[in-house]
Amino acid sequence: MLSRILRRLGWAAVVLWGTTVITFLIVHAVPADPVRVYAGANADAETIERIRSELGFDNPLAVQYGRYVGNLLRGDLGTSLVTGERVLDAILIRFPVTFSLALTAVCLWMLMSVPLGVLTAKYRGRAIDRTVLIVSLVAISLPVFWLARMLQYYLAYRTGVFPVGGFAGWTHIILPAATLALVITGYYARLVHTNMVEVLNADYVRVARAKGIPEYVVLFKHGLRNAVIPVITILGLDMAALMGGVVFTENVFALPGLGVLALQSVFNLDVPMIMGVVLFSAAMVVCANIVVDFVYMWIDPRVEGV
Amino acid sequence: MSGTMGGCGSYFSARTRARTSLVRISLTRINLSRTSLVRIILSRISYACIHNVSTMPDARLLLLLCLAVLFLTGSCSPDARSERLHPEENVLRIAVPSDPRSLDPAIAYDVVTWPLVRTLFHGLVDYDDDLNLVPWHARSWSISEDGRTITFKLRQDIRFSNGRPITSEDFAYSLERILNPATRSPGQGFYRNIVGARAFQNGSADRVSGLRTPDLETLEIELVHPDLPFLYCIAMPFAYAVPREEVERRGDKFGRYPVGAGPFTLAAWQRGTRMRLEKSPSYYRADEIRLEAIELMVGGNETLHMMMFERGELDIASVTSTGIPDADFIRVMKDPELSKRVAQQPLNAIQYLSMNTELPPFDNVNVRRAVNHAIDRRRIVSLISDRGILARGVLPPGMPGFNEALEGYEYDPGKARELLSAAGYPNGFTTELMITAQSGIDTKIGQAVQQDLAAVGITVEIRPVTGPTRIEATGRRGTVPFSTFGWYQDYPDPSNFLDVLLNGDRITEVHSTNVAFYDNERVNALLNEASSSTDQARRLALYQEAERLIVDDAPWVFLYYPQMYLLRQPWLKGLKLNPVWPIRYEMMWIEP
């Protein structure tokens, strides 16, 4: 078991190192000059060159990369060219917002999708099943930014039930989380549905019913518990992906999370910040993968580790 | 309604059918108010829920529920429009799209941050509304006979917000700090004319020898060559006074924890979320400042800010140069209430297309003139809802030296075709126009130019790139033939447009600000003579002559001079726009 953990961690380190190389190359392959962005469009050539040498951007790429990795190993992700913030601080300040958004969204969509999935599996082929299927398909196909704007317009701007945007407390999280949840619920409802249908056809469920166990116990104790295991796996990975920042939702609602940070740093060509955000998101996905793998092994002993 | 339910019909009981048709009847025959309709729908749903507990939920009910929600939201209008939705009374509430990069005056360099820096710091000289320089921290100043030495006499009654009195040494230190390479100030280029600046920058001198402080109230600045606009550089926020002890204490973080002598101090700054400036009790004219605080929301785009403004959550719709979002502009201007609260200011700025005079076919002056004649500026300005003044030359109307007699180029496709033939391109040619992808204005300009030039046989391919890529590529010699551009003044002097953008002596291989790579010896000589002349009338005459030659050579398509529009709430007073400082928060107050 220990060697398995070590092997997984080793591979994680390799993946993250690969991420730094690829991001570094991409950022420097962009035909634009971060120093020029820093100095402003009105700066003259001499000013730009002086600032370049102060920032160390006049060194060969290999030297810059070596310095970057060296700092990284000491836990220093660098300083933003644009805001002068330390990159790690910037990420850690914004992480709680993204985390609470992701967590609220996950809770909302699980609360909606699990009952819908169970219900549609129970009444398979009936009107409720078809309606949920149609609504799910529509919801999955909705562009997030459009839905976000609609919710913002009707539920915040027109009625004032929720804040239009910004961040000053938990009420600001609800609409963005609902946007995400509405889009994703359909997908999870189908996921739960498919697994449930399979489980409800299993022999042990038939036995349970034959023994006269009440239907809700059959559904929730025998059925759902088994049907939800694969859903949890996917949920872990989705949650990790959300951690990397929910770019559209955060931007529409002006939530100060990682998605906004990522977008702004790309627009500003803020090299250290782009590197930091990408690395952080990659680390999130890698961690979630490891955690999900081990949790899965623990839940279901039949699964062998890689 | 039932038609839409089609295939599901068999699932409905007769009872449900009856109920739905009841709703249909009430919809068509009785003229109901929305609220009562919603009430009926809701009662149908609750009836169904109570009486049908054992049967499966009804799809038609779901639809009804959706309808109910739609009617409910539709029937509520944003009635908060005329009320201020902000708990604090005399606090100005605004929003900016992203964090200012720094509040350090040596670093900040954009139109959103400068008005904030002005509220925190204090400078030697300032502008009045007619763009004259007026005493501020300096009681007076004098310029030596040869135009190379400027002597400022300073007020003695002003303190930093940490309590220490400000002396001439603080201003000398602040200027030296801009030139210090370690500060990485984007403004350093404005102050290299000070004697000893280069030696200091190269590390061969410890001090800038041209900055002298004979006593605590006198600051002398000696220049390498006479430079009238240098006083404007002193009025730029870069040169505002910073306290050495705080800068040394904070190091690189001074921009996050700024200490100055302005009417406000920074009370809070949560990156990416909010910033709060509070009135400084130690400000020497504190009784003139009527706002208690300025609360900034950080984040969101102009559309979101407009919604918040209309809900009464913001006091100014947008403080960026956009002012009022494109999508809302016409509605706002047609609204009798809102349009009364629009403030308008022509900016000392120009929107233009740069043609690279070193690259064919734009190396031919007739081609450049033809392009100028072929483009319908009037249509471009109408595409941006008339938020601009047609340009006939380089200098905007608010700029000293603006030449009303310049004729520019009339829209005349026939003449454009003739000029193209004369230039040897009777069938036109193909070129590429680089625009900024995120800019809506650039996209509109690009499409209009594409259509106009197609009419005279020139095929234009639009190449959208990010802002940073465009700036990098266009500044590189021999790279980009044709590109959109905007220029906003650093200070109100013709040199800031003509010298920086069109002086051939300023061409560099990379990072050139002369993006047309326009090099006319006669123009260069006129510009160089003007920049070292100390006679303002003579300077302006020289600049006008240079501009006339430039317009004739047509290195640019002179499009329009943008105007700024700000939309304020009725309770916000004291908003007076200024071409140099569009927004001056320190003059505003709230009056419910």
C-alpha cells in the first residue's frame, strides 16, 4: 500500500513538472511582450529595456525557467507583473470564493439530481421520466454564460431578490451556484438514473422486494447506496475541475475567484500569475484523482490499484 | 398550449384535462391582471398537489409552474431605480473592472487609477478647467532665462497623513525614485531630461545632480535642454510626493499601503473584491472635502455595473473611459430622466488607423491618401453612437495648437480610385488590418473599413489579436502594415502627440511608438525645433506647420476624437469632467 501511494505521488510530481514546462513554453511563445504590457502603451523603448532587465526578462529562457523552478521548490510562485501581489497570496485569497461556489453548486445539484434520478428510475418510461429527460437535455445544452445572464437579469436586476454581482457574503454565491447547478443537474440526474435502473434490476433488489421490505427502503437503502458509487467518482473529478475556477460564472457575477483571476491574467499577459493559476488548477486535479482513486479502492475492495 | 404537449397526451387523466382547459379559458376570455393569473395558476397547482398525492406528478403542472415563475418575474419591475441602495450616507460608491495594479504614484499609469492616486497624494502643480497650470503644493515657480532651470517655492503647511511636514527634499526624493531603475516606473522616460538622470540610471552617480534643494521650501530642477512641456510632466501623478520613510519601510508593497498627502487615505483593500478610501483628517483643506469615504467594488464588466447603477447600488455607472456601455447608450440618451444626468467631455485623444509607411503598398503616399478618401468616417462615428468628433488631423480640439483650418480628407471613393490608379494599383490590392480582439470598437471600425475599402478595390483581411500582441507587433519595424490605434494624452501639449507618435527620430527597431514608421526630415526638424523652443506661441506655430505636412503625407487614417460620457445618480453632486483628469472624486459629494 505504501509503495502504491509513493508511486502515485511520484507520478503526480511528474505531471506537475510537465505542466510547468508546457505552460512556460506556451506563455513565452505568445507573440507579445509582458514587459511592454507592464510599462504601458505609451512607454518608450529605453524605459521598456530598463524594466526588462530589472525583471530579469532579458535572460535566456532556460535561465528564466531554472530560476522559476528554483523559486517554486522554495514555495515561491513569483510576483504578479500587473498587481505586484505575490502569486500564491493572490490564489489563496481567491480560493475560498471559488471553493464555496463549487461546494454550494455541488450541494445544489446533488440535492436536485439524486431525487430526480431515483424518481425517474422508479417511474421509467412514464411522463415524469420523459419530462425530466427533455428538461435535462435542454439544461445540459444551455450555455452557462447565457443562463447566468438570464438569472442575473430576472432574479437580481428585475426583482432584487439576489445581489446582481460582486462579493460581500453568502447571498452573492447563490445565483452563480444555481447557474452551475441547473446546467449540471440534468447530467447527474441521468447518471443516477442509469445506475439506479441497473441496480433496481439486480437480483438482491428483487429479493428485497419479495421479502416485503417497504419501497422507500428498497429505493434508498438497497438501490441508491449502490447506484451512487460511480457518481461519487465523477463528482470528485468535477469538483476538482470547478476548483480551477469557473471562468464564465465568476465573470458574469463578478465573483473574486480563481476564474476571474485566470482570465484577467491571460488578458494582461501576467506571466507569473498565468503560470501560478495553471499550476494550482493542475495540482487540484491531480490531488482529486489520487483521493478519488484511494477512496474508491477503500469503498470497493474489488478495485485493484494501478 | 395542448398542442405543444402532443405525444404526452395519453398520460393525462380527464380531470387534469378539464383543469388545464379552465386555465386556457381564463387566459383567452377573461382579461385578467398578471397577478390574478399567477394566483389562479398557483391555486391549480396546489389543488393538484393536494388531490393527486398518490398519483405521479403531472408534466403539465411543471409547465404551469414555469409559466408562473415567468409571470411573477415579469410583473416585477426594477422599482428601486430612483432610490439609493447604499447604507452609508456620504460615501461615494463606484465600481472598477479590476484591481488597480498599484496605488504607488510612480507605478500607476492608467485612466482608472490616476483619479484614485490624486485622492491619496499631492503634487507641485495642477490644472484648472481651462488646462492652465496652477499652483498646488508649489506656491509659485519660475523658469530661468535659458529655459533650463525651474525653481519651485513650496507651501510649508502641508503634511503627509503620517503627520510629517513635507519639504522640498520629499519632492526631490520622489523624482529621483521614479528614475531609480529598481522602482521600475513606467514614467521614467518623462524625467530623463533632468541633468544627471542618465548617469543616475546607469549607476555612475548616486544622486540626480539636476535636482537641488537649497532650502526646505525651494526645489530647483535643472534640465539638459529647454523643455516647456516638462512642467506638464511635473503635473503628472508620477511626480507626486511620497514619504521616504514609508517607501523604505514598505519596499515593493508601498503601492499596496500608500501614504501620501492627499484628501483621502487608503482604509481597506481586499484584492479583487473592494477598496475603501476614507477622508483624511490631516488634509490641509479638509473642510473643502465633503465626502466621508469612497467605496470601490472591484470586478465585473460594464454591463454588470450598469445593472447595479440602475438598481441604485452605484453612484456613477462606469468610471472607465467607456462611461456608458455600448448596448445601453442609445436607451440612456433617449430616456428623459437618465439623459439629464449624463456628463460629457471631449477627450484629448484620437482614434486612428496607422499605415506602415515603410511597407508596400503604404510606402506610396497616393495609396495612403486614397485610403483616407475611401473611408467614411461619418459612418464609423455613427457606429459608435456618435460618441466622437470627426478628425481632420492629429491634434484634438481640446489641445493647444489645434488647427481649425485643417481640411483633412473628405469621403470621396471616386477620388480614392483615381489616386490608386495614379499609384499604380488600378485594381487595388490585398492587405491585413490588425485589430484588438477584445475591443468592440475595433471590431466595428474593422468591419466598416473592410466594406469601404472593398468599394475601391482594396481587399482587407481583419486580423484580431490580443491587446498585448497588437502593441508588440505594431512596435516592431517592418512587421504590421495596417492597424487600428488609439492614443490618449499624457499631458496637454502637441509634443505628446506629434513628437511621440510621428517624429522620425523616435523610430526604434522594437517598441517604436511611431507605429507608422513615418519619417519626414522636414517634419522632424520642425518638431525638434519646437520641443526645445521656450516661446509657446512659436512652438504652437511650428507644431501646426508640422501637423499640416503630416496630414498631407497621410501616414494615418485620421478617424475621430473620442468623447467621454459619464452617467451619474441624481444625488451625486460636484461631478465636473476635466480633459486631463476626467474624474475628480475629491470634488464630489452625495446629497440625497
